[in-house]
Amino acid sequence: MKTSPLFLGEELFKLIPQRMPIVMVDVFYDATDTEANTGLTVTADNLFCENNKLREPGLIEHVAQSAAAFAGYDTYRQGLVPKLGFIGEIKKFKIHRLPLTGECLHTHLAVLGEAAGVTLLAAETRVNDEIITSCQMKIFIKND
């Protein structure tokens, strides 16, 4: 993973269609054709935070928006506007612990397969070297 991000803060709006208050990615580190790395610093004002912890729906949304940023990076390189995506399925979703406010999430995505506009991804989210969640997710990208 690169140490300096490719996109940070509001620059991410070039990659994702989401806007505040539901933006769950604040850094896009790097990507290849089949892998990407994103991040999020958990803040107390996050819509999905409760009792100083990012709740389960926030973790799911973070992974989904990481996938959106990954897809958006490809369209950005082509000079296109990011497309809307939808979660089709979540499998093998495991939470080892909920992240605390102030912690920085680092998510690694790997494409497992693509067919008919559906992308199957494996995702792993860490805080430092600790895996806090992992899953497989099918994402549909809306083609206009």
C-alpha cells in the first residue's frame, strides 16, 4: 500500500456519488486492476457511531463505499463521472470488534470475479495490524 493517498477528503467526490452525511471513505490510497486500498477515520459525529463505536451498518457501508471508490477510480481515469452502485449480496461477514472513534480503518479490496455487471469482492478492514472485519460482497454498478 502506498503511504501517500491518491485522493483525500472532498477529492473522493471525484470517485464516489455519495455525499455528506453518509460518506464512509475519507482516503483512497491506491489501486491496481484487481485490488484497492481505502480508509476512514472514525469520528464521533459519524451517522453510524453510537457510544463511541462505529456500528455494524457503518462497517458495511464503509466496505460498500470502498468498492464504489474502487469502481469510481476506474471511471475517473477514463474521464467519466462515478456511477451509482448497489450492494447485491454480503457473505461471510465477520466482525471481530467494532472500531472506536478516533481509530483509522484501512480496507483492502480484492476482485474475486466479474460477470454481467456484477463484481464479487473480498474485503478486509484493519485497525493497525488487527483485522476487525472481513466479508465478501457483490456489487452492481448501474449503467445508464
